[in-house]
Amino acid sequence: GLSRHLKPYFIECDAGGATAYRARDDFRYFVAKDDLSSSGDFGRYLRRVRAVPGALLVLLVRPDGISTSVRTARIAQAAGIRVARLPLPGNGELDWSLLRRAEGGGG
């Protein structure tokens, strides 16, 4: 469903904070909700995302993560990053294998 010209970056939002994912190798980095800001580690992450042509920050919103997603989106949009939201039911582990296969990274 994404344009071929967009490069998605995924952040899972729950009550505790935001977890940035890199689907190709299972890298993940958690930032507590109270530490989300345009400075520090999260700010550095956003600057890297903004530097990528066609970057799209996709917020994967858990049922208890609405306020985290609102805060994350506000900070990202202020940094000039395009944001999309996708609700995720439940709290299960994310499976990135289909995305890896689609991007040619195996599975």
C-alpha cells in the first residue's frame, strides 16, 4: 500500500514509550515516553530519518499507546518528517519476516 518512493521507518507506540525498529535485522531501540523529545537519542534518530529522501515514519499504535503516538507524531512532524499511523490490536510480538522478504532481505 505504500508508494515505491516512500521509505518506511517503524516505531511501535505503547503506554511505556516508543520502540524504533529496523526490520531487516531485528534491531530495536526503546525510548521511554517521558524521554521523547527533539533532543537526545530520539532527536538524533529523527534527524537521521529526515535525511533520507522519501522517509515516512510509520507509528504502530498499540491500544494503550495513543498518547505516546500523539507525542511522537508531534515531535516528528515538528522535525519535518511525514508521519502515518497504523493501529495494532493486542500486545503480541511483531513478525517482520514478510517485510524482509518484500525488501529482498530473506526471511
